[in-house]
Amino acid sequence: MTLFDLSGKVALITGSTKGIGEAIAHRMAEHGAKVVISSRKGDACEKVANDINTERGAKVAVPIPCNINYKEQLQMLVDETHKQLGKIDILVCNAALNPHYGSMSNIGDEAFDKTLGANIKSNHWLAQMVLPDMIEKKDGAIIIVSSIGGYRGSTVLGTYAITKAADLQLARNLAVEQGPNNIRVNCIAPGLVKTDFARALWDTPEGERRASSGTPLRRLGEPDDIAGAAVFLASKAGSWMTGQSMIVDGGSLA
């Protein structure tokens, strides 16, 4: 029972008011962690935190709104986490955006820069901000939610895929740098999961049939399918795993 125990841990999870991030927050709280619920909208953060606290029968989740595109807001997120819960043991970089659906040949500079900033730079900034906590304890886990898009080209999600490939390398670099401090850094690379973020790819019966037909398990992912991987990577069960990408895609890359 202790392999997946997160009791006493503080987990900061971005993009945790819906989809994969929300599922990770629920499951980490279930396994004993105190969790920070964060996204841009304060009311959404409040709702998810209240849901988790009701489930657990205790105040184990706190809502802290933040827009990951702004460094000062990320620093505020970390500072407020320290104030309310203490030092950070687990960082889950889940928040991401994709403002352009279509060929890279016509993506505007603003959308291109915004995608790289939110999906790569914000993760880099957050890692820099939480690493002092983990270095002091000589213990910590950073999990970046990447995508199988980082492993293959796309005719409609090209820039997004570039950022997700960069996240794989960000995890490897941080793992090599911080391994001597007993800090583990890994990615989770989901396949197509039924979330609002990916709705354009599955939101019709035909679209879902088409998207799942090439997957050996013949179904799309659910947010909870990813949450277990995050608990594993954050817990003692994943204590000898770092610099890796855990692909959770129903077998579609196979």
C-alpha cells in the first residue's frame, strides 16, 4: 500500500480544473497529497477544490488561479502555495494551449509564439521556481504532460506537436541536471483523450470512430486513464524512473 502513498506531499497541478489535470488532482488527493488547483478562472478553481475537499472530508485542496502565460503570475502561484501549504514536493505541468488548428504554413507569428510560450517556457519557468524546494529536501518529482504528438508529424497540430517534443527534451535535461539531488523529472505522453481541449478531434460519432479505429484498444482515452500514470511517477513506485516519457495512448503508436 505504501508504493503509491502520497501522504504529506504537496502537489502543484496546472490546468487542473478540467480534463486530465482535474483527474490527476482528484487521484493525487485520493492517495494522500495536498493539491493546488489552478487555471485562469477563479470560480472553476474553487469548484474543483470544493469537490475534492468534499470527497476527502478535509481541506486538502486549495484554489489558486493563475495564467501560465505570465511569469509574475506563476511566481505568485508558487508563493501562494508556500503560504497556504508549504514547500512543493510534486509539480505537474499540465496546462497548455493550441490556438491554431490547421497547417503550419499559415499560422500567424502571434499564435506561434503564444503556443511555444505557454507549452514550453511556462514549464521551464515553473521548474525553476519549484526546484529550490526540492533541492533543499533532496527529493521531488516533476511531471510534464506532453503528447504522442511529440513523436510524429501532424497536418493540423504541427506547432503544438513541436512544443510537446520540446517538453520531452526539457524533462530529459532537467532529469540529468537534478538527478544528483534525487529529483525525478518525467513526461506523460497521452494519446487522444476525450477532453474539451481535444474536442475538435472527437466531437462527432464519426470523428470518434475514425480516431479510435487505429488504436488497438479501440477506444479513446478518458482523463482518469492518465491520472494513474501521474500518481505512479509522483510516488515511491516511480522512484527509479527519471528522464523518461510514459506513453499512455491505448497502443496507437504501436
